[in-house]
Amino acid sequence: MLTFVGCETGTESRRTFVSMGTAPVGGTFPVVGGAMAEVFNQFGTDNNWKVQIKGSKGSQANIRRLANGQVELGMSNSAVSFFAYHGQSSWQTEGKYAVRAVFTLAPLVAQFITKETSGIGTIADLKGKRVVIGPAGAGFEMFVRPILEEHGVPWDSFTPLFQPQGVAVDLLSDGQADAIFLGGAVPHPMVSRAMTTASVRFLPYEETAVTSLVSKYPFYQPHTIPLELRGKPTYPKMTKPFAALNVGSMQLITHKNTDEELIYQVTKTLYLAQVAPDPADPEKGPRKAFSKKHPVGNALNPKNAARFTGIPFHRGAIRFFESRAEIPTRIFAPPTVLIGICFSAPDLGDSADYAVTQTEPVGPGGSGFLGVYQSATAVLHQPLGPFRGCPIHVHDWLASDLAEPGDSRCPVYVGQGDPALGPAPYWADGYVKDQGPSRAEQTAELPDVAVG
């Protein structure tokens, strides 16, 4: 919760307390969150703030706390954020959450681990077994379930156990679990512990399953665990690299309505503390204040920090990213842009003479469904196909809730260009009205779109 402490000394001094949700002890989030908080407090003194971490059950709990205003920042897995943003998977009964990214951090690399003597040789063998998925309330099932289903293991075909990762290792060692799912930044301390307390093996991912997962979701990525990291063995007793899976990058997240200036300063402070040279000794190069406290800080670099992993970035973060020439243009927008078209829709009646259509991010030349938004409350789906009119890109990273119920005007940012090449270098910010704008109004508000 954002709070202020002030006193009168001629002028009022107000100190801001900023809370950041992390996860249970034993995982990566509390340690990385603590390192970030130290950097914020050391290098953000001009903001007169105190950033403090708050323990939680993990990603899922942090997203709920952001929505309730209990914290301003949270750590999350990008898979959990993705499903919360879309109101899918475990979020279906709760609906969509207006979660926004601040930074993309290190990949959260995961693997199933079992004892050598278990008789389990593949992920498909987990049917009928006791498998620790992750902490209750953290949302691990959101990215574990698709993995298992791609390997032919339905959710009701095994016994899921929900425990923190430290407890998971104990359960495997004591024979109370047949396999455990461990994920986090590499090297993960619980993976190291598992490999030293018992003779274990990683269960291999099937190549076809990984290919399918990567094509369906923006947060899965193949990731090879090397034998060595920074000149040291990655894990004890590891004899060869392992083809693991990034199940969703670690993120620093916030809520859509969090103060823009606060998030701008949060983004600026952490990024410059890691990337910018020390003004007192610029010849030494980047400060690397974050990575000196935790190796995850190395992910805070121009190529990764603003990388899109499934949810839009907050306005304050975008404002900072746009000011940095070293950050590749628009990497914080979806790499597979939303492609829309303005066209005449007389069949929708007088209330929608013109409509904006939007696809899910299916990629250039891909297929999908195209939504026609009418009165900002209903979405009619029809297969994506050839339409008359001028193709446009409708980007939702600044105004993602297009056609939210109750909206009278739906702000969008558009630009012409070839989808294969990405967005055009210029943007027109306008509004697409939901109550039948005239042709003149439509073309005036979207000056770089020719309505067909």
C-alpha cells in the first residue's frame, strides 16, 4: 500500500512507502525482490521513498494484491500474468486483471525431477503419480498444466501436490512424492539441493511438445541449462547440458492504474543503477548495482529489460523506455502485432456504421479470429479473412482494454506499415468511437488510416 509520512520543517516532507509482493521463502522471488529493494533505496533517494518487500504466496497472490491496492509492485511469472490479463486458465471465474509489466527479468527455467530408482523415465510416465507442482496460490498450475497435457498427461490423471519448492525437495527425498517440478532462475538453489540429497534425474521434454507450446503461448521458450555458468558447475553431478524450458520470464509487474510518475521513477532507478556508468567514475562502465546483489540483475539489459512476454507494459515504463536510444525500437510492443482494419459494417445496424476489428496476436500471415466490437460491450467473432479497406496495426500496449464494457470511447494507437516488418515509425493517437462515428469523423480521428 502506498503510504506517506510527513513532518513540518518549514516545508512539508513526505516519504513514500512502496510495497513489493514476492513469494514464499525458498524460491527465487524473495531473494531477487530483496536485491531490487536495496537498489531502489540506495539509488532512488531523490524520490524520498522506502521500497519494502512483502512476503506472499507468489505470482497469483501478487496480482490480486495489486488489484486490491495492497501493493504497488509485484513479482510474477509471465505465464501467470498472461492468463490473468486475458482472464483464462485459473482466472476464468475471476475475470481479467489489469496487470502491466514494468521489467522483464531472467527466464524461469523449469524441469521435472525424480529419483533414479522411481521407474519414471519420461513426463508421460507421471500418470498415476504424486507430483509436486508448486506452492498453493502461486499459480504454477497455469504453466505446468499445458506442459503436461502436451505430453499426454491430463490434469486428472495424476495427484498434484501443492507445496513450496523447499518442501518439495524434502517430499521427494522422503518418498512422499514421486516427482517434483522446480522452476526459477538458473542456478536454482532447490535444484542444487535436490541433486545433493538424492540420486535424481531430469525428465526430458519432448521436442514436439516444446515446439507446440512455443507456438501457442508467448511466454514459453526453449532453454538449455549449461554444464557451467561463469566458470563454475551449474549443478552438482550434472554430466551434460539439459534441454529445459523457460516457463515464463520473471517479471516486475504493477497495476494499470498505478501512478505513472511512480512507475517511471521505478523503471528509471533500477535500469540506470544497472546499466548506466557511475558519474563519479564513468570509465569503469556500467554500475551493475543489481547484478552485484543477485545474478538475475544481468537480465536487466537493453535487449531484455523491455522485452514483451505476453502483457502490455505500464505507461510509466514505456515513457522511460522511449527515452533510451539503446533499447531496440518497440521491443516492448507485441512482436506479433495486432492487425486490424476499418471497414463499413452495415449489417451491424445504425449503431456501428464503422467498426474496428482486432485479431489476437497470431503473427504475420497467421490465422485466428477477428473480433468486431459493437457498442463496446459485445464481441462478434468470425474467421480472419480478406477484408476491404486499409490494414492497420492496433497496438494495445498503451490502451489495451479496447471495447471494455462501460467505455464510451476506446483509445487506440495505430500506424500503417507492413506486418512482416513491424510497426511504422510514426503513430497517430486517436479514438475509435463505439457509437457509429461518421465517415468524416472516422478518417479525421485516424488520419493515417484510409477507411474502405
